[in-house]
Amino acid sequence: MRMSFPRQVPGIPGQSDTHELFEDVVYAVADGFPLRYDHYRPRRATGPAPAVVFVHGGAWVHGDPSQAAGNALHFARRGIATISISYRLAPRHRFPAALDDVRRGLRHVRAHAAELGVDPDRIALMGLSAGAHLAMLAHVAAGLPALAPELPAELSDVAETIRAIVLHYGPYDLARRRPFPDGFDPIAELLGERLGDEAWVRLASPVHHAARASAPVLLVHGTADAVVSYRESERMHAALERAGKTGELLLLEGAPHAFQTDWRGEANRRANAATDAFLERHLLEAP
């Protein structure tokens, strides 16, 4: 099913020697919100390709799958597919709607791996900013009854197993609210009337569930990030270490939030190199 949607990143090439792009494929509807994805198929892959399920940022209130463009084209040159998924946005849809949609998107990819041309045993999650929060929480939420997702029957028994997670400049402890200078408070938009419910805020914070992680985690954050403090990634990494989990932390000295906007800049080159090496070790190798 294909529909037309506004796109944050216009003019993404539909094909090249290394990729073919299928934009805004609608695969479900939740509360009247079309759930869709962009699928970047690597043209040089032989057989089912390893894949990254990408979760966009936007303070939980905006953004769309087109944010994946730079990373997805980069991955395609390495034979990796990208499925960049959408999710319901706050404040119309409060938490955990977005989390449910990320988990539904991941299960959809696994359930339809054959038609997407991807290997269901070689899937990674990647998230930017708010998407990093959702990706990490989607991974560690399994087994938490209070966060059991609302899913269609055909996906209820599909596993959410992944091989690796790549997280860029995400907030992982929602109790550490950091409203914008203009007063906009994205965490308040996400949580709504439950903002003051300490147990609910803790449940929504991946830093408190690090012991549930089973996949290696790469955290990347700029030290000059004025939107989400790099301390968030430091705390998430420390929580993973305390739990005996596999995690890596790359701090980019002087880099801002959303450093990918300067795609050829030093910060993004370092982030890409670290991501390539991480995925080489944890995703590209055969199970």
C-alpha cells in the first residue's frame, strides 16, 4: 500500500548502483495513524541481506523515515539493507504508543523477511535521539508486563531478537528532563498526565533496564550536544557495564546534536567508522 506523506529529507535518489529505495510503504494502521517504512534494498547483496531497522528522531513529536537517508545509503554500499520505520507521535499519541509501533515494526520485518530480502537472523536496531530511546527501550522491554505491546494476532508470536543496537545521542533516563530554551518539554509531550508518576517514568527509562539487554550496544554522542546531554549516553553505558553487558561508548569531542547534518564532517566520519566496525563484528558475521 502506497500513500503520499510529507518528508523531512526530500529528493533521496530512488536507485543507484548500490541501492533501490521503496518509499513510504504503509504496512498497518494504528489508531488512524498509517505505519510505514522506507526500504533501502542493497543491490549488491547476494542472498538475504543483513538489515538495520532504523528509528527516526524528532523529540517524539515529529520526524519521519526519511531521516535514515544518509545512513541507509552508506549501509547499502556495504550490502546492508535498511528498513526505516515510522511510529505514532506525541502529544496525540502518548507513551507507550511509539514504543509499541517500534516493536511492531521490528516484528513485521522479521515476519516478512523473505519478501524484504533480508536475513531475520541478522537484524540490528539503530535510533537517533528520541529514536535511540525507543530503540533501546524496545530491546529491553521484553518480559516487562506493564509494557507488553498491543499487536495484531499474526505478530504475537514473532520474536524481537536482534544482533546489535546502534544509538546516537539519545535520552535514556526520562527523570532527567531538559526542556528547551523556549519552554518546549518533549518528555512532557511524550508522557502527558503521567509525567509525575515516578514509577511510570522509571519504566519508560531504558537506563533502569540495562540488565535485560542481550545484544551489544554502541552509544555515540557529541560532547557539545545542547539538546540531549552526552551524560545520558555515559550513564546508559555505565548501566550496561554494571550489568555485565556488551557495550561501547564513542564520545565525539565538540560535536553537536544531530551531527549527521554535516555528513562529511569529522564527527560523522568518526561515527560512521565506529558503526561500520561495530556492525562488522556483530551483524555481518554469520550467526
